[in-house]
Amino acid sequence: MKKFIAILLGLLMVLALVACSGNGGGQQGGGEGQGGGEGQETTPAEGGGEEQGGGEQGGAVVDVKLASHNAVVEGNPYRVRYEKDIQEAAADAINYGYNVSYSSFVSNQDASTEQQQLQNSINEGYNIIMNNPVATTGLDPIILQAQEAGIIYINADCAYMSTDVNILNVVTDQEYLGYKTGTYAGEVLGSGAKVAMIAAWEGNQANTDRQRGFEKAIEEQGLVVVATGNHDWDPTKAQQIMAEILNQGTEMDGVLISQCAENALAAYDAAGVAYPGFIGFGDTGAYMQKMLEINKDEIVTPYIVLSNPPGVGATALNFALNELAGNTLKDGVFQPGYEDTHQIWIKSRVCYTDKDQVAGTQVEGKSIEEYANSFEAGDSITFWLTFQEVKDTYFN
């Protein structure tokens, strides 16, 4: 009897072990129905569908090292927001199957520093190098070296103009910003009106594109440029340039300025003179709030607000992740006339003027007052396209 009980207990233990072994795959990453095995069915991460990055990578989360290279950040509200947007897009990438670790490098407009930092990123084995370049050419050998190492190299915000390398340039439609501003100034001021033209950074491709738009509108509208300057996207310099023009006693009806408009208005405040008959464009909380203050009772200074989204860098990251996923670009996505430098121009989303303020027009579902006051003074209007939005719009 004792022997029978011992045998029975032994059989029960064997059956229990078999049962435990059969349940193990359901709790382990490599088991049937889980994400770790080759060709296994997976549950998409929150926010990601079957067509998104995690699914395209076989369901496993892919670790990605991103190096973001900037010409300048400190003291520039746009560039600060640019970096924050990249961080947000990097965090969002987990929804599409990518665990993105992010590092930022700033050359402070020094080409040799930029080249050394890019070389370091190649040596350190980053998967994606995203660059806002100091100059429009001169980096071909570095770019080719990165590509030979299997690194995705992409330009953001400012186009790299060499036709000897095959990289994407993801930039904002800067020409539209200049053209829209100059056109509205002409409508407000009339043909023959005198304007100051304060541009940004001479030789910077984004500035070149924007000025092309300004100049086209100035010619079409019959505006007369009586003073010029460059503020290099530096708020302090913008106020200084505007102050110098005012101190010279130049007679003018309006101010065309390549952002930093609130700083130009600060020069008017310091000089104690009447505001111009038009100013634009700007895109910061400080500018939008200043225009509401000036025009709270009646329109004193007509103006235009346009978005030059710092999120273009975050959008560029999602182009790079689509490339990493093996997706191919659709035909016809490059900006007409700029196919040889592979430029994709992202359209501005926000545009409103003093006329919209009077009419009570809503901006992104809010009144203009609510919208303007929803921003911190130094923050810029921004947006960026998700991995899936980029894929749907630009990739096969």
C-alpha cells in the first residue's frame, strides 16, 4: 500500500511539471504569441498600428541613438523650442516601436567645431545624425563617411545645398513666410510705401529662401525699401538694428522683419516714438501678446503672425525613422525646382492678422486672445508630424 501511494505521488508530480512547462511560453518574451520570436504576432504599442514602425521591425522595440547637431541654441527661443520638440518626438517614437535615446551638440556657428562633433557622432556609432548646418556646403566627406557606416544622415530646418550627396532636407517653406508677409504689408500700406527690411542671417539658406519671398512681394506690391539690416535671429541684435534705423531719422511706413518682431517694437518703446503702420512677421508669445496690447482698443499697428515651426526638427526625425523602417519615398514629394537637393518643404499652419483680430476669427479652436495668451513669452508657435503622419503623406 505504501509503495502504491509513493508511485501515485510520483505520477502526480510528473503531471504537475508537464502542466507548468506547457504554460511557460505565455509568460516569457520569446514564447508563442509574444513579441520576441521571429515572425511572431505582436500587439501594437499604444498609438501605433499594424503599419507602424514596431510592426515593420517584426514587433521588437528597436533601440535608436539620435545625435542632433545645431548651429546655435542658447539665447535663441526658436532653437530652444526646436530641441524640446525633438525630445517630444523621440519620446513619442516608442508608440511606433522605437526606443530613441537623444543627444544634442551645438557648434555655435563654428564650421570646424561642427565637423569635429559630426565626426565624433560617427565614431560613437549613432544610428541617426540630424544636422542643422552652419553652412550650405562643405560637409560632403563627413556625410559620405556617415552613410558608409550605415548611419542615416538627415538635414533639418536649413537645407544643405550640395548635389553630390544623397540626403533628405526637411525644411519649412520659408519662401512662403517672406512672400505672405510682404504681400500683406503691401495691402495695408499701399504701393509706394517706405519700409525697413530687417533680414536674418546672411548666407543662411533658410534666410535666403525667406528673402526670396520678401523680395518678390516687395516688387509686386510696389514697396520701397529705405533701410536694411540683419539681426542673425538674435533678439538683442534685432532691437539694436531697429534702434539704429530709428536714430538715423529714417522716414518709413512699416517694418518687414524676419521674426524677432517683438524686439524691434522694444526699440520703438525705448525711443518713445509712434509704432509703425505695419510690422511682421513674428511667431512668439511675446509678439502675439504685444500686438494684442497695442491694438486692444483699435488697430494702431496692422500686423501678421505666421508660424515658422521649430517642430521641423521633430518632423525630420520621423522622416529618418521611416527610412530606418525601410520605407521608400513616394514620387513627387520634393519641392518643385529643388529635386536635385532632395528638399521637402513643410507648410506653415498658423497665419492670422489684425483683420482676424477684429473679425473674431478663431485660431486652432481658440479666440486670438486665448491663443496668444496660451504661450509663454519666449515660446514659438510650433507643430510636428508624427511617424505615421510622415509615413502616410510622404512614404509608400
